[in-house]
Amino acid sequence: MKLRILLLSLMLLSATMAQAAQWDKTRLLGTTQINNIDTETQAQHAALDRLLANYREGMKLTYSSGSTLAVSAGEVMVSDSTGATRLMMQTTSSTNVTFSDLDTGSEAPSTTYYVYAIAASASDTTATFKISTSATSPSGVTYYKYLGQFYNNSSSDMEQIKNDNDNTIVSTGTASNSSTIALPSGFSNDECDVTVSANSQDCFTNSGGIISDVEATYSVNSSRVVTATCHVRDNNGTATSDISNTVNYIVVCHK
Amino acid sequence: MRRIVLTFIAILMAHTASASWYIFKNDTYECVGKTSYEPDINDLNSRNEFAFFSKKDMTIDRLEFFNNDIRKRAETSDEKEQRKAEAAAAEEQKIINKRIMYLATKSLEDEGVKLKKSKSSDFK
């Protein structure tokens, strides 16, 4: 019986502690008792940390040249591996990132590299950047935040740049009849909308009759399957078989 | 002004030179599409497809994956025949259309109708 009461008390206590970690605008008022200040401050910090631990505004990776990435100005929270230390970093102008920013070793072709914003020391406020083959943490760096990745192709040119915070993307392309338009990486079908238009229209008849009608269909269904067909109908109402064509498409995804 | 034009041309060139992921069937290496954003691998796998990134800007018709690159495959004999047949039919249709126009305009002229744009001699 005692054990049950004890367990129940512990559960209630842990629930109360979990609630206490939420942001509370009425905390730390002038009337707060001095012996509660540490606890309440920590509770506010915990709430802020939950919100800001992965903060990133701007710092978008873009292609500059085969050997240079540009990182736009912005702000980011970098952390140590445990999350015990958070540092709020900023850059006020675009920064070039090259293989001179590689964390260790030398540039390798046909390799995916990961880009991190880092703080070189705990007292820095301006972010610098590191390239690494590690998808989890750059070598020799204590405070970091993953920003994105790129592929260093067989000619050692940077390409396929991808930002970690691509929550909205627009993808364009071409697709053939009966094919399924590919989902952009990192998005589900429910998060994307697709529209198509004619890319090629080939309607052919050698039936010898007078063409009375050209019937072309360009559409995409909810499963992203494309219909791009065309046939002609002569003045006797006889239709030729469908000819497969292609569509241009736009996919817009948001999550 | 010249700068604006040059900037516009540079933007246009940058746009047209944009790279793509080309999507192929795993069994036939036939290209079924291309896309400007990296496609989802699991989505492609579900249809037995794969993507290949290339800076080449090519239309997808007759495109195939070959020797770890993309290329236009040669026309098959059926496709050649089809193309010839289309060209022949188009040529024949042109002759027929011309005769139809000639007969129609001649007939109207004989009836005394004054046409503003066309005359039968244009189609003879």
C-alpha cells in the first residue's frame, strides 16, 4: 500500500515538473520569493530552449560556382553535442563556403558533403561554416548546427544543393504519358499539388479522311499519374488511336 | 540600360542551363520524366525507377540511360517508318488543301463573289 502511494506521489510530482517547464508569463514577478528564482528561471529557460534549440532564419545555401557555395545572411542557434550549451550566432552578409572550410582531410569527388554553421569559440557571435562528410557533426568543432548538403560530383564540382529547412519547394519538369510525376525528396503526396500543361502535341492520321476534330488530353490525377494523349477524328467520326505525348508540370509542396 | 539587358540575358541563360534529375525505368533505362528538385528515392523505388542528375538540358523523348550518362537513342525502324509516314501524309494533306482552296475560291469567283484576301490563282 505504501509503495503504491509512493509511486502515485512520484507520478504526480513528475507531471507537475513537466508542467513547470512550460513558459509562464506570470513567473519571475517582483513578488517572486528569492528562493524560487533559480527554479523559475530554469523553467523559463527550458521553455525557450524547446522553442529555439533548432532555430534558423536565413543562412540559405545556394550555388555560387562549382567550387563555392553562398550562405545568405541570417541567424542560427548552434549547440554542443548534448545541447547543454546554446550559442546564438549571426551573419550580416552572404558568406562564401569553399573546400578550405573542410573540417578534415581533403576534397573528394563523387561525395556528399554536409554543411554546418559553427561557433569557433563560445564567445563568438558571428557564425562561420564548415563542410564535412559527417552527416551528424563536423570534426573538431564543439558548437554547430546542420544547414544542408551538396554533392561534389565526379568533376569535383558542387551540385545538388539542399537546405535542411526547405519546407516549401517548387519543382518543375517534364513527364511522359502514363508516367507518375516524382515526389520531391522529403515530401509526401498529401503535401504536394501538381498541375500540368501540354509539352508536346503529336496528332497524326493517315486515314485520308477530312479531319473534323482534334482531341487532346493533358491531365494528372491525385496519384500524380499523367495523361498526355492526342487523337484525331475524321468527318465519318472515326478516331485514330491515341498518340502518347508529354506534359510540363509544376509541383508545389509545403509541410 | 545595357546592364539591364545583360543581366536579363544572364538570368535567362542561368535558367535555361539549370540542371535536372532525369528519371528512368530500371528495366528498360527509358526516360519517363525529368525534374528540377531532387526526387524522393522511396517514391521512385515503388515504381522501379531511378534518378540520374545531369547538367545537360535535354528533352525526354528517346532519352535513355547509357554508360552512366544520358543520351538520345537512335530511332527504331518503327519510329523511322512512322516519321516518314507522317511526313508523307502531311505532304499529301498539303496538296489536297491547296486543291480544296483552289476549287473553292474559283467557284466563288465564278459566282462573282469578290474575295479580299484570296484568289484562285494563288492556289493553282
